[in-house]
Amino acid sequence: MKKVNSVLRVTEADSLSVSLVGLFDEDAALSDDSFLAALFGEIKASSANLTTAIKRTKVSSSLDEADSVRDEAVRSLGNALSGYASLPIASKKDAAEKLLEVYKKYGKNIVNANYASESSLIESLLEDMEAEKFKACIELLDGVAEIIQNLRDAESAFKAANADYVRASAISSEQESAYAIKKSLILLINDRLLPYLSTMVMVNAEKYAAFVRQVEIEISRTNETTARRSKKA
């Protein structure tokens, strides 16, 4: 039996393990095989841990994406105010320059700050800009109120993503990484499951052949996906 390609992605390893567990659970003929039952218990546990680890990775990625969105919102505000300040229309130019003065108090420091500091700076910027004395200035500049609201929404979205990240981090220090779990999962399949099935299908083909064939199909499908991706790289 062909082994699982070790360079498969963690998501592919997770999907494969779920498929294999499903095949075993559905095969009533193998219910009395205590070795397979115990082994698939280990595979199922590793698969569950891998799913959790993948979710932690996605949470981290979501936090980075949320930060990028709020960075872009900050830049959009600066660009809009700079554009209005360059117009030869006295009223709009004056309004933009007043707001731009506030913006420049924070400016590039916002997007270059760490996550926590950036949140603090954005909140301060929004508080300053939304002061009553600047209300008329904002109303005079088409689109600026919407840009400011977009920034506030982006900051709220970041805070939500950060809360998810903090919760995930609280457990991640005590758990294995997705890569480490994937590695141990592949070992369970390649070094324990496949050798056992190769032996048992020779001993009792009537009982094991159908299951072995299904396992081979799932592994081949996964390996083919990995091979196609490697060719594109």
C-alpha cells in the first residue's frame, strides 16, 4: 500500500484522517478488530486536535487581516483630507486643514505601532475628530464622515478578532502546533495502519479487502492533490 505523502498540507491531513475514520466507523465487518479500533481511536483524537490547531492558525490570520483593513482605513482618511486640503476652494480647504492637523498628530505612528498601541491611537484619533467643534468641517467634506465610520468599524472588527486571538492563545501554549500534529498523524497512518492492513488483507481478504481498497483510494486522492500542487509551484 502506498504511503501518505509527508508534504501534504495540514488541512489535507485533517481531511484525510476524517475520511479514514469515517470509513472505519461505517465498516461493520471490522467492528471486532480491537487493534484497528484502538488505532482509529488515536487517529480520531489526533484529527480532532489538528482541527483545533488549524482553527487557531485561522484566528491568527484573521487578526492580521483585520489589522490590514484598519491600516487601510487610516490611510484612506489621511489621503482624503490631504486631497481636500489641496483644493482651491477656500471653505473645503480650511475644513480639511483643520482635520488634517488632528490627523497629523497621529499619522504614520498609527500604522507603525503594535496592535495594542494602534488601537489606542485610533480611538484617540476618532475621539478628537468627532469633537463637536469639527462636526461642521466633516459635514462640509463629502465622504469624510463615511471614511471615519469605516475606520471605527474596522477598529471594532479588529477588537473582535483580537478577542478571539487572545482566547485561542490561552490554550495554544499548552497544545501542539498543527505541523507537529500533522506529523504524528501521518506516522500513525504510514507506520501503523498501512502495515497492519497490508498483513491482514493477505490473511483474510474477504474481511479486509474492501476496506483496504477504500483506504487506498482516499490516500491516492490526497497524494494526487499534493503532487498537482507541487508541479504548479
